[in-house]
Amino acid sequence: MPSTPSLQNNSNNGKNAARLRNQANQKKYSNPLPILINSSNSSDKNSSTLKSSIINSYIPSFSNLNKKEIINLPNCIGTFDNITRSIWIEDEKSKLILFNRGFFGKGNLSRSEPSWKQRKLDLLKGGSTLAAEQMREARRQARKQFKIDRAAAMLNAAKQAEAILTSSTKASTSTDLNNFSSSPLSQDNLEEYIGEEGELEIDDQRRSNSPTPSTSTTITATTEDTIIDPMKLTAQTFLIRPTRPDSNRNRGKKAFRRRPPPSQVPLPTTTESTSLTSNSTAISQLPPIVPLTASKEEEEEEEEEEEDLFDESLVEDMEHLQLSLEEALFLSLGLGVLKVFDPISQTYIPNGPSLLSLLLTPSTSPFSNTLSTKTPMLPDDPLLVSYIAYHHFRSLGWVVKDGIKFCCDWLLYRKGPAFSHSAFACIVIPVYEDLEEKEISPYGNQDWYEEKLSWKWINTIMRVNALVQKTVIAVYVTIPSLKSFDSSLKFENGYLNPEKIDFKKLLQRYTVREVSLTRFGPSRRRD
Amino acid sequence: MSISPPSFLLPYLEKYPIQAGALLTTIYDLTLSVGWIDTRIMELGGWVVLIGHKNKSDPLRAIIPIPIHTTCLKPSSLKSIFNQLKITLINDLPKPFENLSPTINDLKNQIIQKNSSQSNLIKNDDDNISEKQNQKEEEEDEIILDKETIYTSIVTPDSTVVYYKISKGIKKPSDIPDE
């Protein structure tokens, strides 16, 4: 008897839990950026000024009359790490601000939100591990069973087709024996089929909630009702595809809403974690089977007792929030909420050209890189090109995250990873304004520029993303030529001097064009 | 956690600058998040690799940490790595490095020592676990080194780590992925 809650048994509870979780997330992640804009003259009286702030939001001129608009700029601190070329946020307050307001950064030991300490504490407390592992084992078994069923179904269908074909040819000609003997393969299939079917039946009895209908019964139904034309028989005629245990049965109507992992315990496996994952909240502890309820309640009580005794400081938090260089650039030079500390010089780097030159792609090995404002800058620096795309989409309101899991550069989320899957996968394609410079430049002929212009690459990406129902967007970033910059802005060797160039003006010289790509098959007649 | 890497890593980080960032991130991810044990660093075929396993019953496997933007791992490098792996014996492997953070069992023991009078429940569970572990260790003393497959871990600057399994030649993927 399965002891894990299933969606069917628990549908109402599951929906309630999902709605509550969504509401909690809406509250938690309500600010899209670390900057808060308060149109009230004191931040304490938030509730009383609710009405006036609603009026203010509709008629902004009112707000300027009496009250000042306060832009709340938090001060977040991060440390630059040269080895991983990223910014580490270790201050708890900064971690919360940066992740909750805009989903910046990623916990370095977690899948997104830094939750390592909580997961470890939950493991220590004992109860949750078993549930998570049991669920994972159950899903694994279901997937394995599905694969066995699928293989059996295909064999079965092929066998049926063969049988019909041979019986029809038997009727028309008298050379049926020849047919049988000329297909030794079908004999082998027959033996295999019998073996598989034997297994299937046993398995059917063993499993209480099988994801597939028993293939043999449904196939006979087909042969009785419909007229099979032997000429048009294929191996797939009788094939009834078993459904995957984890599949979305709504076929895109209610596109897969990813249940965000409860802030305590995310599942370590696939992203399709539905309400099966929540094992730390009280709601989820409603099992469908009554006899288990009593024992689980006891467990809960025991856990509560343990919690009282539990010293959370036993687990030292080894995790930090890690920002990629593009995110750090956006937060520091773009928004001005981040201050970066350089461990080598032991100083805070002012938000300006010195920070920019620290983050630019180094030309030598990381260990010999010292803080120097004279680091030359090239307009086709991969960091700058990738940053242009990041800045562009962030400014439009998208939550932009790294896309390595889907073979692309950036993933775009409408609200954030906690709310739904990303709809778009962006690949950044650099386009040189001046092709001669491409040849000279140290980055011009590197693979990460060259291969992006090849159809082989784009086809691979399209295939990967088509499977996960994401639209691929090719983002063409035009790189300005070095020649177009005034010589006063450059060093003697022709490279740009970051000290003399205004960052905003530099960004304005790049252009971004987006092209969305979808696969088209002329024989399928789909839009 | 301070930002400076553990001292035993420093020589490797200097010697292999391309893999440095990836090595650091992968070590943290493997030992602290995925939960690998008996992890050790080794040099194979001109690259630095990590060898370890998740459970004592799994064979020891090699992981090559790689940053995302590199094409240095060419087929010839892979060949030399595989060749060197073939001739490596288990006894040649270096000793595992110390844990970066106390394991679950260590912490449980700590709790027991702290709350010896009140924690009857925890003690019982822990006794069971330690008994099971002792049995396991007695049964499976032989550790195997998997020489047919290596993993690569690809690391991005925002600390996402993606693992890929490389086998020699064409091999059908198994139904149940290994941890």
C-alpha cells in the first residue's frame, strides 16, 4: 500500500496548499527590485497610509504636493572572489534583500534559494528524510515500471499488427506457412512477448495504482470494434502509448505550474516537484490513509519536542549567496544597491570604473590579476556582451537567470523561479560592427562566438528547449567598433580606458535585437 | 564560511588555473550538498580530478571540474585521462581530505553528548543507525574504482553545477540514473 500522498486522493488539500503557497510567495517576493519606493513620509505607518498611498499611486502629482517620495536604497555588501569570478554575499540581511527582491543570485549549495542549512537541520531532525526518500523511491519505481510497460506495449502492438497482416494474407493466399517461416523475427518476438506479458500480468496485480491501462484488454477492444485495413498496418496501429507517471495531463492548457519547494526542503531530483515535495508543513502531513495519521501525529509531537531542545547553531552555515558578474554589475553600477569588497586590497571598491575593470574578463591567469584601474577594456569583452543582454531584459522587467541547464545563455521568468517555469530561453549572438576587428580581437575567434553562428548549434538548442516547452530567443547584440570611439578615451595600445568612459554612454552604443525561433514542419500544418 | 579556500586546495588551484574556479565550486557542491564521502583530489592526464562516491556501496568515480567557457578538454585529453585511470590502482589513490563540515552522524553524536538525559528518542535512532553502519562496513570492505566512466562537472559563475557522465564509446543509458 502506498504511503505517499497522491494528487488524486489529496486533490482538494493539494489545491489549498498550492494556493496558500502561492499567496505566501506573492507576499514574500512582492518587490521586483531591491529598491523600495515609499510614497509616505514615515515608513512606520504603512497600514494607516494605505489609502493615501493608493491615491498617490493613481495620481502621482498628489504625492509630490505634501509628501516626499522616499526611495529606499538598501546597502548590500558582497565580496569579490577571483577564483570563481563571482561575488559572494555572506551577510544575512543582504542575502534576503537580494534574493527576495528580484531573485538575484543563487545559494551556492542549493538549487536557487539558499536553503542548505535548513535542509541539513531537517535531515538531523530525522523525520523528513524518510518521507523524501520514500517519495523518491516510489517515483523511481513508477518510472521504471512505465518503461517496462512501454516496451511491452510496443512489442504487443507490433505483434498484433503482424498477426492481422499474416491472417489477412492467409485468407488471400495459401502460402501462409511461407509467411510464418520467412519471418523468424516474429517467432522471437512471440517468445519475448509471452515472457513480457507474463511479467506484465504479475506486475499489474502487484501494483495498485498503475499509470497505464492493461494493454492487452484495450487492444482486443480495438480489434472488435474497428475494421483494420491490412494494407495500412504499421507497428503503431495498435499502440496505446502509456502515460508517464509525471506527465502533465492538461496538455499545455494549465501549463506546468512548478510548485516552489517549501522554503525548508526542496527535492534534490527533477524540477517537476509537485505537492509531493512538501513534507515540512503541517498541511502536507495529512496522509490519505487513516491508520498512518495516528502515528504521524505522534511523530509530529516528537519532532516538536525535539525542536524545543534543538540548538540550531549546531549547524554552521556553509552557504553563501553567489552573484554572477553580470548580476553584480547590474546591482552596483546599475541600481547602486551593492558594494563590493576586494579581499586582495582589503578595501571596498567604489562603484565606478575601478569596479568595472575588476570584473572585466582578465587576459592573464587569475592569480596574477591585481587591482588596477588601468585594465584595458575591449567592447567585445564577453562579459560586456553578456551584460548588455542581461541589462536589457532586466530593465524590461524580466527576472533573468543563468541558462546552463537548458543549453542557453539566459532564462527569462515573468515573475520569478518560485512562481512558474521560464517561458523563454535566450541565446546571445554577438555581431561585430567591424569585421576586421573581429579577426584582431582576442575574443573574436574563440569558440563561444564562432559556434553561436552555426546552424548546428542553434538546432541543438532548439531541440533541447522544444522538449521543455520553452521558446528560444536569439538575442543579437551589435558590438560597436573600437574605431568609433574617440581616441581620447583610449590607451596607447588602442584599447578603451575604463576610467574615461561613462558606463551609461558605453551601454548606449550597443544595440539589441530579439528574434524568437520556433520549429516549423511543413507537413504538420501547425502555426 | 570564509571566502578563502581550504589550504589543501591551494596548490591545485594554482597549478590548474583553468579548472580553479570549477574545482572550488564542485568540491563544495559535492561534499556539502550532494553528500559525497571519501572524496580525494588526484591528477590524471594533465587535469585535476576528484574521486569519491555517495554511498559506501557505490564504486569510486572520477569527476573532472570544468568551467563553462572552455574547449581545452579535447578528445585527446579525455583519452589520456581514461588511459591513466585504467592503470590506477585503488591503493595508489591519495587519502580523502578532511570534511569541510561535520557530517550528519557527527552532528547527531554531538547532540547526544549535549542532551544525554533528555534524548532517549534520538539515542535509539542513532543506535540503530550506527549499528547498521557497522554492519555495512563489515560487509563491504572492498571499494571498487570505476574505470569505465568519468563525470564532468560544468560550473557557471553563479555556482550552478551540472554533471555529465562520459563513457567510453556508445553506451545505452541505464533506466535508473546513478546518484
